[in-house]
Amino acid sequence: MASDRVGSGDDVRRAHDDHPPFRYPDYKSTMARSPERDMVTVLRTLSERTGPGPAWSAVEDDDADLTTNAGTGGRAIGARIVVTGRVLDAHGAPVPDTLVEIWQANAAGRYTHWRETEYDAPLDPNFLGVGQCHTDADGIYEFLTIRPGPYPWGNHPNAWRPAHVHLSLLGPALGSRLVTQLYFAGDPMLELDPIYCSAPPHSRHRMLAHYDHDVSVENWATGWRFDIVLAGEHATPGERQDD
Amino acid sequence: MGRPRRTRQTPSQTVGPFFGMALGREGDEVLVDDDTPGERIRLEGRLLDGNGDPVEDGLVELWQADASGRYRHPLDDWDPPPSTGDARGFTGFGRCPTAFETGAWAFDTIRPGAVADPAGGMQAPHLNLVVQARGMLDALFTRVYLDDEPANEADRVLQSVPAERRATLVATRQDGDDPPTFVLDLHLQGPDETVFLDV
Ligand SMILES: [Fe+2]
């Protein structure tokens, strides 16, 4: 009965059937890093119903223009894109003032990371590939960045990651924690990528950014729309645990 | 009618090997400063895979109540300040990428206070961890209890875990350290697999 669930928050838990399985043989590294026992379901307490999103978002600043935030005075090379969308909770309500963190490869498919890569693609001194911003009162975030390039990886012969942007959100509750990847609708490499394909068929399309002509800025950048739905429930300030 | 039917959630994807660019900022594993009330503790361990090998590219995040058992969250009667700039204070949140050679992670924090149990009474003091890594397609959630807390014996969540797996949730206090150090290894798989919670 629905009434049994009121206050238990079961309807805002992380919905495992929307997410990839932990064990996914086509992505080899999952094999030793996936639990084999069942999770233990707990009655949600304040430890689960709260989360770091509000407090952490309050101490982080915006840094949403990845085309200039390397601070060199120069501009990053590549196709400029605006990426925007809404962050929603499990009931479809906007999550305002929440931090969205992103990282990505440059236009050539190279990360500014100390880890070595055998991929001989150039670094761009004017591109870090890291940014963060907050959603506004309607749950809307927006970045200006460079369309990332695809890059090879070692999972299987001739393996390539389709172009993607990594996103990290904390959201309203502990179980809202989401790290995902934004892909570009229409990319023919998606069906070949075990990481993209690890998500259930019914939910893969939720990782696609779509071209939106209303977001494009004339003579400046193409526009892409990407909405994000989190587990958990946004609580407006002043709502008490016993309301 | 009750609440609207839930909206389908955006699927999780792995943090991959390069998350440190954005989520690996040095200092985020220290939750306290000189003004933070409460007993200082250090919580540390390793993140290990099913072969017992260190996970060299994992991310452990910590979420905990303050010394009086309060979370910095609107549901615990706390409103985010307009802007705190560099004056972070205690947020209750920390982040630590695992060390490349050893899979080790550590937090400098305070002993959390007890938080109410909606089923009645108080829960034993505990810290909440979120674990991610390259090779993990979704985040895992667990709790850490401290082995010197008598309230563990009556904690509903801890006691609901099968006795033979309970130790995977309890960090062990080391002798002689000041501030006290509590140690707990996290096992993603295998005979000592950590108990993960559906939150
Ligand atoms: Fe990537």
C-alpha cells in the first residue's frame, strides 16, 4: 500500500533497476570489483535521508567556463559547446543550488592527468577539462566547454570510448550520489562501448545529450541539453525531520 | 492520492581512472580545523578487490554527523549559509582518493554523536561511506562503527547484519595513537566482502 511507504522513503531510494549491474563481463575491470552478496536494506534514518549535497554545495564556488578556466589567458582549442539541463529528484522536482562537477578529455581525446597513456594525442595548454557550477532556483545548470574527442582504452582490441563528459552530483540525500557520463546523441560508437551498454536498455537514453537549437548561441557555440534525475528527495530549508 | 510515481533515475557510470582531476583535491580528506568541537579521530583503511589486491584508483567519500549527532542538512534543521567563502568549518563531508600503490585512504575527523533511530531510541555513533572506483559501474554505500562504542550492542542496523559479517562494519581502535586511529579495510568482493547497504 502506498500509505505504508509514506515517511519510509522507499520510493526515493536508489532504483537499482535503472542503474548498471556491478558485474558486467564485457567491462573486464568489473569482475574483481563487484560485490557478490546481496545488499542489506535498512530502514532509512537521518543518516540515509540526509547527505552532503547542501552543505558541500554551500562552500564550493562556480567555475563553469572550461574554455578559459586554465587561466592562461588563451582559449581552449575545439568546438565550443554549451551544456545545460535540469537536475531533478526522484519525484521529478527540481534540485536547486546543488553542485555539479565535471571532467573530460580535450578535443583530441586527451586528459590532463598524471597517469600515463599510450595514446599519442596532444595536450592543450589552455584546457584543463575540469569545471563546476551550481543549479539555479529551478534546478538548471550550465557549462561552456569544448566537445571532447573519443579515446582508446585497453578493455578489448581496438576499444574506443565514445566522446563523453564525466559528471558528479551529490544531490539531496546520501543515496542521491551520482557519477555518470554524458554522451552525444547520434554517436555511432555508443553501441560498441561496454560502459555505455552496461546501463539497462530502458535507461541508456537518459545519458544522451541532445542538440537543442534554442541553446545554441549565434556565432559562438552549439547547444546541448542534458537533464539528470537523482535518487532522493529535495527538502526545502526549514522542513523538519518530523514534518 | 499519495506522492507522484517516481521518475526514472539517470544511470550511474564508472568514475573511471581520471576522476582525480576533479574529485581528488588535496585537503578534502580533512574534515576538521582548530575550531571544530569534538574528539579528534583518524579513520583509515585500504580498498581491496576480490583478489585482495589494492584498488589503486578508488574514491572513498565520508558523510557524518557532528559531535552532537547533527547533520549539516535541512532535514536536521540546518540551512545552508548564503556563502561561506574560504571559511568552510565542519561540513560533515570528506573525500579521499585511494593511494595508487596501496589502495589506502584516511580521514581526519571527529567522533560523531549519536543519531536518532526512527524505530525508537538512538543509533550507535557511525560514519557513512560512499565507495566508487574504475571498474565499478555504480556507487556502494556502507557504514563504519567504532569498536569502543558500547552502544554497538544495541544498534538496530548493525544487529540486523548476520553476525559473521558484522565485523566488516566495525573499525578497530589502534593502541597508543593520539588522536585515536580506527582502522577498517573495505573489501569489494571475496570472503571478507564488506556489507553494503541499500540506501
Ligand atoms: Fe573518460
